[in-house]
Amino acid sequence: MRGITKTFGKVVANDHVSIDIYKGEILSLLGENGSGKTTLMNMLSGIYYPDSGHIYINGREEFIHSPKDALDLGIGMVHQHFKLVDVMTATENIILGLNEGKFDLKAASKRISEICDRYGFELDPNQKIYDMSVSQKQTVEIVKMLYRKADILILDEPTAVLTPQETERLFDVLRNMKKDGKAIIIITHKLNEVLEISDWVDILNKGKFIGNLKTSETNTQEMTDMMVGHAVKLDIERPEPQDAKPRIVVKGLTVSSVDGIRKLDDVSFDIRSGEILGIAGISGSGQRELLEAIAGLQKIDSGEITYIDDNGKKRSLVGEDPEAIAEMGVALSFVPEDRLGMGLVGNMDLTDNMMLRSFRKGKGPFTNRKIPQNLAKEVVEELSVDTPGLSTPVRRLSGGNVQKVLVGREIASNPTVLLTAYAVRGLDINSSYVIYDLMNKQKEKGVAVVYVGEDLDVLLELADRILVLCGGKVSGILDGKKANKNEVGLLMTSLGGAS
């Protein structure tokens, strides 16, 4: 790719970027939020078309106008959010969209099995998508590209929701593909994984190409400094818990979805003041339902959730209105995949979104905008929210900046319990460390902090205790200082006896 430029209005997503991708090598693409990584790969895979610049495949200039053009050139991209039809089998999803006349499912299934054997995938071609784990669905997406004879494979955040064991299996497959001469590009935020799997790393900063490093000759600190443009301290501080007392006690909590599927099954644990409780589990293990049940947003089938105030007075949260629970000081900062679907209103500006927490406290028909306006200004300054101004509608901000606004607002509400789910999802390393620092400050104030996260390295460094969920059950509660990644990963996939 030579001199690739792409603009969206006044925003320059890629500014004369030039990179090389070689056969039989794995290239990692690093950069902060908004640095242009995904935009660049979207041009290589035919989703966008560059404003200027040239793309050469095997030495010949090509013009890629669509994903079909890219696939015809042997380029396939596996996106972070899978594009699969749940009620169909793996085989049906893999051949869907191919113009092969009459489909021979038996022959297709045989070819899929051959691809799996060649690279080391574990996949049942006849299994329905709705019966699959996240890693199995990802396998279907990768095999779909290989079935279409892709030689250049782009993976966007491939390990975001995988356990350590699933990640290692994926890396084994990628190494086999590399031996077979495939060119692989990985977009990721996880620096340890960059060092483990890639041959080279290309770094982008604010749409510009910053540098190319040989992975065997670099380290996490050097990569981070290049990504951010200045030195970033990579040690996550973990102050000792002070006078940790139970703030919320959960006993025998059972929750079912609207379809009657059990999401939490007899869950018991406590959340202590002045402590960070990490929650680990593969996607869909009940993390979301657990936090929503505590915050009064989820109906429970059975069990008890008890809140204990500073004076030791106990109060049941079961059946309480979310507003009443918030008044007690339980702040739920939940960042779902649809960031604007819960907590923030896209068409409102930053000040109005801050006011959603306080407008009921106003006297008379008019609301006081001065306090939320000052709060919005504080959040923008402290979390470095990239916005034209406080009057900008939230929907016009990037996903990472929307996330900063949501997390910042909840932390600013001075809670006694702070529940955060995926608080740094989609955030670059610099912004993530700001959030970790804010959580530690809350902990030092005596706030009980719950952190649901995807990155086990972070959980092990940040959390004082780690609650592991597997299939809606508690499979273990571990000491954050003594636990290791492998131990947590095993508990995430099987019900153990650790406590």
C-alpha cells in the first residue's frame, strides 16, 4: 500500500500511509483509537475506496471497489463482530453468497474438513451457529475466507473475547497458515500478543504511519511510546485494600432471559468496599445479567442481593427501582456493544447527557445546566475526550470517546459501589490506563469497584480478587495477586473447585 489517504469530511483517517505485507509473515497493526488501523484495512478489503494512493498485489497495481474485488484478489477480512446466520450450519454459512450454481453440501463439507485438517482448526461442518462458542464462530469466519481461497487474511481484534486457551489454539492455527505462505494482518490492542505471534509490527498515530518494528527486537514500552507519541508508564498500580468490608452480598442469585434460558445459576459472593473485584468469563457467561441484577435493571428468579451502608444497615435490592438503587450510591457503568443503546442519548450533547443523572433533583420546571456543564468540562479534560465542543451531539463522537463520556459520568457521580463492564473496550492503551487510575482512586476512597474485563493480563494486575463465571455458575473466586492466567482460563471453561 503506497501513499494511502482517506478522509471523512474534515477528518483525515489515513494520511499518505505506506505499508508492506509479505507472504509467510504475520504483521500486527497497532495504534490508538482513531489512528486509522481499521480504515486502512477496510480499504484493502474493499469496504472503502482510498481518496488517493496505490495498492499493489503481487507487484501489480489493483483497484479494489468492493469486498468481492478483494476476495477475487485473495484478500479476506474477519471482522470483530461476526456476520453469520445463526440458524444455518457452518457449511451453509461458509458457502453462503458464492455463485456456484447448484450447491453440493456434501462436497462443500468435505472440502471444509480438508481445510480444517490442513491448518489445525476444530470445526464440525454440520453444527448450527447458535450451538457454537465464540471461538467456534470465529473459526467459521476464518474458514469461510480460506474456502474462498484467501491468501491475505486480515483479523480485526481476533482475541477480544477468547480465553487464553482459545487464543493459544488460534495462534497455533495462524502459525500453520504462516508456514503455508499466507500473509496475515492482525489489528489488536494487546501488546503481549503482538510480541508472541507477529513477525513485524506497523504503528499508526493520528492517521500517519509512524514506524515499522521487528517484533523480536522490540518491547511493549517502545511500542506504546510510539503509539501514543510520548512515554507511558505501563505498570498498573494496585494499592492495598484498606478496611475492606462487605458492601453488597449476593446469595443464591438465579436469573433467566426472556426466552427462559438460565443466565445465572445459584450465584453467591460479596463485593467489598475499598477493593476491586474482577469478574472473568467467556462472552455470555452471565456477566451482563449479574451487573444488571444488582443495579435493578434485570428481573431475578430467586436469591438475595443485600446492600450494606456505612452504618452497617442492610437493605435488600431485590425488586427495588433502579433510581432508588442509584440513590443508595450504586453506579452502573455498563458499556455494551451498542454504546449509545444504554446510558447515553446519541442526539443529546455532552452537557445534556451528564444531566441525565441529575435532572430529577431539580426544583420547578427548569433544570440547572451549570452543574452538568461543569461536569462535562471536567470529564472532557480529565479523560482527553476528543470533541469539537460540549454542544456536540454524542453520536458524532468516535466509539472510544463515547465510552470515555459514559465511564467518566458514572465515576463523577461519587458512588459507594461502581459496577463497570468492559470499561476500556475499544480504548487505546493511554486512555485505558487513565481509566485504571480512576478506578484505583475510587478504591482508595473506599468505593467497592467491580471490573468486568476481557483482558486477563489486566484483570490479574488490577483486581484484588477475581470471580470466575462459567455458564452462569461461579467456578472459582481467586486471589488476584496469587492467581495466574492459565488457572483463570481453565476455570472460565470448566466448573472447578477453587475458592
